[in-house]
Amino acid sequence: MSSDCKWPGCGNVASRFGWACATHWAALPVKIRLSLGHSHRPGVEPDAYRLRAEATARDWIIRERNKAAKAGKSPSGGKPFV
């Protein structure tokens, strides 16, 4: 079973732990990727740990986009930050 990338605005197929496409997975900090990976349980309803890991990832994305916007820079900074 495949799912869509959870990165805001991305419609690609999620390839890593059911959360993000390969490009956006690589853009996440290692600590967040580890939390998402450890909490991934295929075919099982997300538990509190998984929901917290997903919320942390979304919050990080929003913070990074806001920082880039305030600095007047491209959110990607040369990285896959679409």
C-alpha cells in the first residue's frame, strides 16, 4: 500500500516509512527521520508516538519555511526544500 508524501504541497508517493518521498525525506533532520522511522508500524493505526513524530516533522518544516521567508531566501537554500 502506498501513501502520499506528507510534505505540504507535495503529491509524490511516500517511499520512506510512509511519510515522505525520497526528496523530502532527505531534507528532514536525522533526528526527525529516526523518530518517524522508529514509530512506523505498517498496517497499524498511528499511536501517540507516531503522531508526535509527525507533528514534530510538520512543525520543523513550517519553522524552516518561516526562517527562509524572513531572511528573504529561497526556502530550499540549494537543498530539496520545496
